[in-house]
Amino acid sequence: MQTPAGPPTEVSLGAIPAGATVQIALSVNGVPRRVLVEPRVTLLDALRERMGLTGTKKGCDRGECGACTVLADGERIKSCLTLAVMRQGSEITTVEGLARDGELHPVQEAFIRHDAFQCGGCTPGQIMSAVACIREGHARSDDEVREWMSGNLCRCAAYQNIVAAVRDASREMGA
């Protein structure tokens, strides 16, 4: 006869004492990285503060603006809402990792052509989200781009330039 399971205890969950750090392994922009973090550290803070990759921006710190968008195993995520330890073993791509062999990614080039940068605060997140939007096949119309990019807010009213850049990059990428 089985006894009913009680609530999990801290020990059974593998609790880590307050202030302790854990080592996590990630591949960031194609480079294997190991970093010590407290379990409460977000992926955003691990990237910016522990690894020195400041291209990913800290905006609202609540997942509302999308400035912190990165790709995790090819999917866009808001890195301020993700604990670094949750991404153990993941492939993380930041805006620093898009250019290859000194050439900008087609989305980066399209943002330049269409003057979609504005103040630049949201731009890295917009670019990372645009890359995923195109890969996901959601750049077939302006309305579709607006819908699938709606998790990234621009405070500078540059939406039309961003939509134009995403559509242009999508055509260039054959998506």
C-alpha cells in the first residue's frame, strides 16, 4: 500500500542555500561558457553582468518592453523573466552573435536601411525578435509583423520603420 505523497520538502527539491552559487554551462553566441550565478540571477543579468555582453538591454525588468529579447535554443525569450539556471545547457544568441565573419545579419542591415533604430534602447530586442519572427514565418504582411512583434515595445514611435525593416529582411532571407 502506498502512502500519499506529502508536500515536497526543500531537501527533496535540491534546495540551494541563500547566497550560494551554482555553475551553469551555456553556449553563448556559439562559444561555450561557464558562469557562477546565484539561482535567483536572471539570464539577462548573467549575460550583461557576469559575461559582459551588454548588447541585450535592460528595459522594464518585467517582461513588458522586450528590450531584453534573446534567442534560447532558437526561440525568442525575454531574458529578464528567465532564471539563468533554467537555461542550463542552452544555446543562447544575443544581438552580438548575429553578425558572421564581419557581415551584419540581414535584419541588422534592414534596420539600417529603414532607419529603424530611433533611440536604440529597444533595438537589440527588436532585432532578435524580428529574426525569430521571420524564422517562424510570421512576416508575410505588415499586420502579421505587428502582431508577432507586439511583445516588443518601442517608445519612439518607429513602428512603421521597424515593420518595413522586418518585411524587407524577410524578403531578403527568402522567408
